[in-house]
Amino acid sequence: MNLTANLTGNRGKSEEQHIETKQNPGVGQEGASGNKEVYDLNKKIEERQKPFEEEQQNENKAFETEMEEKRRNRELLDKENDIRMRPSGPRRAKVERIVRENPIVLFVLSYAHKENDFILTVFNKMKRDFKAIYVEEDDQIRLGVKEYTDKERFPLLFINGQLQDINDFKQGTSNKL
């Protein structure tokens, strides 16, 4: 009997809608304002997520760049290991000839812009002739330079056949030019 009264007293509403209205007063009665609150809440969530997503994208780009550099270095090392299996005499002779024939030689990596740019700018401002050799383009030269100098890092600068400390040029203390 109670059920019949509920069904007849709520014409136009199903039994489930009536029960929901009793359990959650205000549901279905606010309608548009309830949707606006949900919409506003979703907007706030989206606004808070944007900086986080941008930060994640930046971190992903940095990670991808780092992984690409590691992959490139691994490829270079693999090539060097293949070359090391051959006699080193011709490699060293080639590097010695380059250093002997050019008063100023800079052995650089093309993607190490920060280290290279300063030195290249100094030589260009002084209008000095120099030879810049990008070592990742020639595996023989790269490995030959490493064997010739016992140095693993680039850039390497030779002036009149002598290996120079790059930091002297960065600090402006070199008088060799």
C-alpha cells in the first residue's frame, strides 16, 4: 500500500527517479546548476593539469634528447672499436699531417655548440685562418686524434702543432695567438 501511494503520488516519475529524489534531495531538481558545477569543476581540473602536462612534455623532450645523445655516442664507440682492431699507424699519421700542415686546428663535435662557438668566435674576430674538423664525420680522424692526444673529450685545439688548453681561451688567458 505504501508502494502504491508512492507510485500514484509521483505521476510522471518512475519509481527509481522518485527513490533517487528521496535519497538525494536536490538531485534532478537543480538540473542546469548541477551541470554547471560539474562543468566548472572539470574546467578547474583541466587548468591544473595543463602545467603538469607541459612539464611532463618538457621532461620527455629532455629525456629523448639525452637518449639520442647516448645512442649517438654508442654508435661512435662501436665504430671506434671496429677501427681499433686495425693498426693505428695510418690514423696517427693522418692526424699528425693535419696538425703539421695547419697552424691552427680545432677538432670538434658538431653538436657540442657551446664549447665550439666561443673558440670559433675568437678566431673569426681575430681574422685568423684556422681549420675546424668535425670529428664525427670521419671515424679514422676521431680515433686518430684520441690516440694522438690521449684525450677522449672534444673540442681539442692545436696551435703550431701544440695541444692547447681550451679553458685558457674560455678565460681569455692564452697569449699563444
